[in-house]
Amino acid sequence: MSSMSTAVTRVRTVRTKGASGLGLVAWLAGILFFLPIAWMTLTSFHSEEDAATNPPSIAASLTLDGYRDFFGTGGGASPWPALINSTVASVASTLCVLLLALPAAYALSIRPVKKWTDVLFFFLSTKMLPVVAGLLPIYLFAKNAEMLDNIWLLVILYTSMNLPIAVWMMQSFLAEVPVAIIEAAQIDGARLPTILARVVAPIALPGIAATALICFIFSWNELLFARVLTGVVAQTAPVFLTGFITSQGLFLAKVCAASLVISLPVLAAGFAAQDKLVQGLSLGAVK
């Protein structure tokens, strides 16, 4: 008995040390990921002269000039139209993706079609094409359709770009929904829209939230199509940000301030949905 208890104690000690080591590695990785954001935040509060010094001056005096320049208080362009355009394009495309991906994922998981794995592979194969390869055809289509510099063109593009990954993610989430609950709802006379809205969606809410957040981030950060297909009216926040980078003059503090402000909606959305994001991604990983 004593030898057995000693062995158990040793196993627990090894596990505790292993967990502590993994925890330390996780903290180090988190700090490494956080350092660039902290450095960008600090630089945004410096003057352009202090931000451009090499090596950088950490103890330099702080100022809000970068934020004043970004918000146009010094006579520059206002960022609000670009921020509103990014919000409209990201939110509208994410809602469209969810409305289209939910029934598609339902058909592939709870009511699977023949060779549904081939269908999922086809969805993912559309993401293998380099984005720049489809830029010219889409530009010509938008030009002939007179949709250049139109925010709703970006909504359509972002929806089509994020739909494959959304269907792929939600299929694994919806596969965890008990079929017995759906069959009980069908016996009670519920139709498919009611089943999706009142039965499937509440159970798969963490997976839906994780999918929505990822689609929102992809849409908010997209730059290439927005840069080529928009001008002044439909300009998005990332395109507005690139306007601060010039070949002459100092712009580092202003760019850091703009980057921090433009990143805040994504950070806020991730913080608000962090519990459902972790739960949803863990659910998909288990599946």
C-alpha cells in the first residue's frame, strides 16, 4: 500500500510540474503576442519626432497629437465615414453569412446529403484560390455593373468569401445537436425555419458566435478588394489607414493611433464573445 501511494504521489507531482510548465509557456506566449500591441499603443502617444527615433525612446513625453490627426481635428479628413462603411460591410456580410450557412450546415450535418464530405471539400477548395487571381474579373464585373465605390458590392464579396469557412465550421458545431430533439420538434409539427430558429440555433449558439466573430474579423480587416474597388464613398477603415503612409514626412505615431482605434471594434467584439468563442471552438475541435 505504501509503495502504491508513493507511486501515486510521484505521478501527481509530475503532472503538477507539467501543468506548471505548460502554464508558464502559455504566459510567455501571451506576453509575446501582447508586446507588439503594447508597443503600438505607447508609440501612438508619442510625438512623430520621438516615435521616429532609433532606438525608440520609451520615456519620451506623451501627447494626443496622433489621435488628433487621425480624427481630423487638425484639418485632415474625418475617419467616421470609413469606420461606418467598415461597420456596415462587416455586420451586413456576417448576418448574410449566418443566414446562408446555418441551413447549409444543417443539411450537411443533421440531414446529410450523399458524399457530404466532397461538398465540404468543395467549399474549402474555393479558399485555395489566391485572392489576387480573382481581382481583375471582379473589378471588370463591378465596372460593367456600375458598382464601383459601392459599399454593397463589398457586402456581397465578403459574404461569398466567408461563406465557405462558415459552412465548414458550423457543420461540425451542428453535428453535436441531438437528433432526438429535432425529431421531437418535427412530431410537434414544427417546420424547418422554426426548428432552425428555436431548436438548432440556441443549442449551437457558441459555435454560431465563434463563426460570426471570425467572419466579422475577416471582413473588417480585408484590404485588397476594398483598396481596388472603392474610392471615396465606400472607403473602409483599413483603406483610410493606408492613406497616412506617405513617401515624405513622419507618420509613425499617427499610423499607430489609427491602427489602435481601428482595432478596437474587433478587440471589443472578441472580448464580449470570448466565453462563447472558446466554447464554440472547443466544441468544433472535439468534433
